[in-house]
Amino acid sequence: MSQKELLKINNLKQYFPIKGGVFGRTVNNVKAVDDVTFTIYEGETVSVVGESGCGKSTTGRAILRLDEPTAGEVEFDGTNVLGLNKKDMRKMRKDMQIIFQDPYASLNPRQTVRQTLVEAMDIQNVVPKKDRANRVSELMETVGLQPHQADRFPHEFSGGQRQRIGIARALSVDPKLIICDEAVSALDVSIQAQVLNLLKKFQDEMNLTYLFIAHDLGVVRHISDRIIVMYLGKIVEIGDKKSIFNNPQHPYTKALLSAIPVPDPDKKTERIFLQGDVPSPIDPPSGCRFHTRCPFATEKCVEETPELRDEDYMDGGHQAACHYIREIESGEHKPTRDTSKVRQV
Amino acid sequence: MNQTAGEASETLKEKQENPKIKSLKDFYKRLKKNIPALIGFYTIVFLVIVSIFGPMLTVHPYDTVNLSDRLVGPSAEYWFGTDHMGRDIFTRIIHGMSLTLMVGFFSVILGGVVGVPLGIVSGYYGGRLDNLIMRFMDVLLAFPGILLALAIVSVLGGSLQNVIIAVAIYAIPGFARIARGSTLATKKLEYVDAIKALGATDNRVIFKHIMPNVLSPLIVNATLYIATAILTAAGLSFLGMGAQPPTPEWGAMLNDGRDYMYQAGHIAFFPGVAIVVVVLAFNIFGDGLRDALDPKMKK
């Protein structure tokens, strides 16, 4: 990829302290995001997938400093975001926006749509005061709502419409990067498609960059250029859409992808069933965090933490964090336990 | 394009009323379904009107001693009778009404103005500041209400202003707690994150986005607390710590009547009834308000 790097995340960590005892000491940490590194290029859509609790949303919130990250670097367009003071950070926020999951909680119930949008412009002072009314109508039309609906309250809209208002709010300040935190998960499938297409359209028109946080692999396949797979606070695999979907290397990614339903009742698919639940991020497993559930786990996996790396047959920046990428691929390394055939009822 | 949009919004403005007026109308509609609350509401309106215009319409002076007519029972001339100084009790109750309502309103407003920001700041920032503020509130709450008020009044001296201050101080922790709790719930909502992500200052978040959304439980608390404030103020005056004679404060009048219970029960009876009516009106109205402001009760 020869595009410009827009967002660089280096060794990002987000620990949430657990306070306990009489004096409120920090007894332990929830390691929600543990040492995550990736880069997003201008104009692309990068999806972060993983089951709930793997740190997808926390990563997004940490980038925007909605929760202050514990350690690491966030570099946006050449600026070190975490080093900015409050005032400069507020200015910086114009370029990075977020769309939330819950369209019912993401709008102030006591503000009309117009007030919401005008306030956004007011905070960043992007549009001259006299043009704001026109800009509101324009934004409403762009997201497919009627301009005259601007004087209504959020409760007078449906979920899909509200999500459009959330998008309009994010667009109102002309951002470069939009983090979509499960932006379509709460919507009906038909509305999901509409909103996704809308997002795609804006990307083409305004050269937007998306960090798309999702758990729905169908949605991810539709919208992404590249995909990051997270498990328990760490990246297990990263690569462009084609490599991840057609040629997954990490056992976790394989299991995840095998869970996509196929709309053909006669087609037999090999479903990989993982045993047990995601371990607690308070005391994550040693070595490879996936070893407690991985069918291929060995002693080495328990002791050594695998780094993200590629093999010569993997292209397009495709990397996975597993000790046995090549061995599993070639069939040399057989499953050490029989979890894959256990069907859970 | 823009012109059509402008026209559309103009025609819409004619049809749609100001959203604030609309929500007030909605609120009244819901209040109307709760008959006792409505009675409470109208009683309060009536009492406020009486307290403003009543004093201009009474025939007897409220503070002139007339020993020839002392301890007279209720009659056509003296509707509620006279007290031990020969003053008309009806006149005194009418004149005292504004005092009573003032004590109620001002102490609650004062308590709210101090308590609500403390609670919101406490809930919004959390951490040490939260601990500091709320432990201080706990200290205030640890005193029984009337005792705390008594202590404050005896330090400041007995007068109606000091009663208001004393009652207000006792109201602070209640407001702070409710404001803090609602703030904790509200600040986790995504729209607060959204406005922060847009670069809003803490001031903007607190005043424009958290304050309006934590207000309704506070309004209910305020209405209910007015009743408590009136009762506490009357209690202080009854104990001689509040309004000083010849101020026609209802609690003080009750105290005046105490010595004549057997000979002239009406002296204590009528101020007592007046207190009961006012307190009951606010309590019932407050309860109804709670139901009307609860969005879950919307049908």
C-alpha cells in the first residue's frame, strides 16, 4: 500500500484498575486492550472483529481518548494525539468522529435534531453562523432525511433514522476519520444495508477513512478493505479482506469464520466449535492467550507469546500471531485435542 | 433547493408549536389524569394567589393588640376567633401564608442551588472530589433535621431569614445525592460521549447535556421538600427559634395557642389546620409530579 498513513497505533494498552480493600488500592487490572499495534491508511476501511469483550470498542474509545489509554502511542496525521493538552485535543477532535451503536442512547433526548447539529458545528466553529441553517438542511438531505424534520426530537424518529442523525452529527464537522463503533449492529438487516451503503457513499465523496468495529462478519465482508481480528485484548490476525476470508491463518480466525451462516441448507460446512468461554481479561492465559481453547495448542503456546508475523506465502501485509502458521497450513501440525468435533448443544 | 426547504420549514412552523410549550401541555395532560395531584396543584395555586392578594382584603390589622376582644371564639366578625392578644386569627393566617410559602420556596431554591451543582460535579468527575463532597454530605445527613436546623439557628440567631438558611442547609445533601445518582447514570449514555468526541468542554457537557436530563427527579424532590421545609420552619418557630412576635408565622401562632388549649382551642387549631393543608397539598402534588414526569408512565 502506497497511501498516506492516517492513523498509527503503537503498543496501545488500556488497563482498567480494579480497586479493592479498605484504602481503595489497585488490586488488579482488567487488561482490555494489551499491546495493540496497527496502521490505517487514508481513505480505507479497516474493520476490527472479535467476540464481545475482546477490546474492540475499547480500542476505538482509547484512540479518541474517551477513556485515557494506559500506555502506547496514537499518531493521527503526524500528530501525537496522546501528547496533546486539553485545548489542542478539542481542536483535534474535529478530524476524528465516532458513530455509536445504540441509536436510542446516542442522541440527547431534550435537543431537537437541529440543535444537535448546530451545536456540533458551534463547538468546532466549522460553518459561519448564518450558513448553519442551510448546512443543517443539507446534512439532513445527505443522510436521507427531510430538512423539515430537523425541528423534531429524537423520540419522533425510528432507530434507522436516528442512526442517520448520528451520522449527520459526525459528518457536520468534516472529519477525516470516523470510528463506527458497532454502528449498524442495533439496526434491522434491511436498514443495515441502507446505512452501510450510505457510509460507503460518503467515503467515496469525502475521502473518509473508517475504523469499523463490528462483530457481524457479513457486514465486515461488505464494507472492509482490511480486517483486524482481536482476541482477548490482542490482535491475532491482520490482513486485507481477501486474505482473511479466503485464507485465514490463525486457528481463532478459522473458528470465527466457520461460524458465518451459509444461506444454503444442503451445503455442508465444516464448523469449528471452540470449547469453553473467553477467559477473563483480568488474568489472561500465559503465552498465547488462545491456548486454552485452541485445538492446536502445545507446551510452547502456554509458555511463549507469539508475535504477529507472516510466512512467505502470505501477502498484502497479512500477518498472524501463531507459532504454527506454516505447520497448520501444511497439515504437519495436527490438532492436539479433539475440540473441533465436539458439538455443543 | 434551499428555497423549497425554507418554505417547508416555514409552513411547518405554523403547524408545530414551540417544543417547550408542547412538552408543558403534554405534562399537564398527564397530570390531569392524576386527580389528587391536580387537587394539590390547584390548592397550591389558590394558596399562592391568596398569599399575594389576601393581605390587601383583610379588615382587621394582624398585629394590633385588642385586649377587650381576647380569646373570642369563631364568630361572624372574627371568622377563626381571636388569640390571647385579641388579634384576629383569620387575618394572621392570611398574612402568615406568604411567610410560610416563602420559607418553603426559598429554602428549597437555596438548597437546590447549592446541592445540585455539588451533586452533579461529584458524579461527573468522580474520584477524590466525589469522595470529599459526598462524605461531607453524609456528615450533614447524620444530624436529625430539626436538630441541625436548631443548632444553626441558635448560632445565627432566631429570625425568619436564618430559619430559611438553616432549612436550606439541611436540604443540600438530599439534592446533592439525587443529582449525583442521576448524573452517574446520565454520563454513561452515548450522547455524552458523542458530545465529548466533538470537543465539548466539561462546562458545556455539564450544563447543556447533563443538567437538563437530571432535572425531573430533582423537581419532584424539590416539591416534596417544600412540605418538609414548611414543617421544619413551623417547628422552629413553635420552639421560639424562628419568626419573632408579632410576626404571624403559623408555627409561632401554634405556640401562642399552646397555653390556652382548654379555654380557647381554636387559637392552636386553625394555624394547625393551615399547616396541614399546605403540607398536604405539596406532598400530594409532589407524588403526582413524580408519576407525571416519569417517562415510563407515558401511555
